[in-house]
Amino acid sequence: MGKRVTPVAKAVKQKMKYDLKDYCEMRGLSLSSFYKGYISKKAKKVLEKDGIKVA
């Protein structure tokens, strides 16, 4: 069986202790794009810098 993928919102909550809305607001990221399933290059770079793995 493969490795389980953690949803971005759950990963942010575990690592940063903020919910996704507050995290996006603090980092200047688009919340609606996360809801639609799109992660931009900028968002990916910010998430990885904070220690959150994204595909």
C-alpha cells in the first residue's frame, strides 16, 4: 500500500497551529485556490519553507 497523503489544511494545522484561512492571510496566499485544489509555485515554495510537503 502507498503512503497516505495529508490534506494541506490538516498539514498546516499540525505544523503551524493555525487554520488554513489564517495561514493564507499571514503568508499572502490565495485561499480560494487551495479550496479548488490548485497550488501555485509561490504557495508551494512558502509551504515547503515552513516544512509542509506538497506534491
